[in-house]
Amino acid sequence: MTYERIDPEPDPFEVAVARFRNEGGKGLNITLPFKERAFALADCQTARARAAGAANTLEFRDGQVFADNTDGVGLVRDLVQNQRFMLQQKNILLLGAGGAARGVMLPLLAEQPARLVVANRTAARAIAILADLKASCTVAGDLMRRAEACGLEAIPAVPFDVVLNATSSSLTGAVPEVPQGVFGPRSLAYDMMYGQGLTPFLRLAQAHGAPYLADGLGMLVEQAAESFYLWRHVRPMTAAVLQQLRAELG
Ligand code: ATR
């Protein structure tokens, strides 16, 4: 088996996918900025890909293209299995309303939190992604009622058990302007970005007293493991991979 990085350019993404398939490729992981186009070109999409409106995994099988999205499951597995942080009956704050936030809402709700607040700098985008989720998918009404959307300034001033950063703010060294009170003495702050040392968001959370800090490296590894499972029906062990990547990041 070989697994390599492919840059589709200068061809259109769809042309590059078709060529890979014709050459005998079995499946692909898709990263930014092509996840929506991967979703659109597939013949069948899983519920979690539909909820995300984007695919990070394609599989060529039985003459068809199947699209899935393992990002949200990767996040949940990192939280629950690697961080040992259960989400049932917890208050979750999800910051951001781009593709990254959208991709994880359904799997987070499936964990049955007490409350999921989706908050974004542009409130209308948070409201829109929640409305899309309600319209598109199979979440039970009871679970859906636990989700709400607002602007950053309207975040309820209570400590959340988990504060997830799904904004791209860390890329520019910025942080989302959240009310200080969202971090409590038992909060886990989780940045879906990763890098060497603490991200700006994790430094903010630490300064505001959050005792548990995690970046998105575990999510990266777990979403990849889930994709591998889809293609090969074997679930890879992730701990050693995560350890090695962490060591390489320094
Ligand atoms: P992605 O698909 O990676 O999520 P995106 O669709 O460009 O990327 O979305 C980026 C997200 O980060 C948005 O929620 C954006 O907020 P707006 O919708 O208000 O633009 C958020 N974001 C980026 N920089 C930010 C910052 N400095 N503070 C707060 N939110 C920020």
C-alpha cells in the first residue's frame, strides 16, 4: 500500500481525482481547500459528511465514489479516549462557524452534551450552520434542542466544561474575543489547530485559568485512523503515532 501527498494543481481538483481513480487509486484523504468539492463530486455521502457539507475521505468502491467525513469522530475520539474527557451532560462551547466547526457539530451532539453553544465573530454564520444542521440531518429533536448559536459577545457568561476553538484565528496569531468567564477551574480548552508549543488560543485559556489544555494533533491522528479503518477495515493503534508526531513537532 502506498499513501502519498498529491497536489492537484494546476489541474482542477475533480480532474486530479478522476486521474488517480483511473490509475487504480482506492481512496483519498482530502484537505483544505477541497473538502466541499470532494463532497460534491461523490455519488454517495454519509450522514456525517452531509452534516458537515464537506468530505475529508473518499473511497472508490463498486464503481462509485463514496464520501465520508471523519474529522468530527476524530475530535470526539481524541477527547474521549486520549484525553479521557467524557462529553455526556457537559457544557460545550464551540468557537467558529467555518468548515472546521461545521464538521464537528453532529458528532459532538451525538455524545449527548447538556448544551452545545456555537459562537462566532459573525453571529449570522453560527446561526446559519446550526439551521443547516437542523434542516439536513438525522439528529433527534431532543438533542437538537441542546444546541444554540450566537455571536462571541453573546456567549453565556458561565464556565464551560469544554471550550473548542474551531476558528482559524491561530493562523494569524490572533484569538477569538471570548468573555473571560467561559474558562472555569475544571475547563478543558481544545484548539483544533496544532503547532510547536501552545497555540495563542491555548495561551489565552491558560492565562484565564483553564487547567486542561489540548491542541488538535490528536484529532489529526484520530481522523486519519478512522479513514484508514474505512478503507482497510482495520483500526490502527494511534498512541505511538501521536507520540512520534509530538516528538517531531518539538
Ligand atoms: P475553516 O473552514 O477553516 O473553518 P473559514 O470558513 O474561513 O475556515 O472560517 C474561519 C472561522 O474562523 C470563521 O468562523 C471566522 O469568523 P467569521 O465567520 O466571523 O469570519 C473565524 N475567525 C478567523 N479569525 C478570527 C479571529 N481573529 N477572531 C475570531 N474568529 C475568527
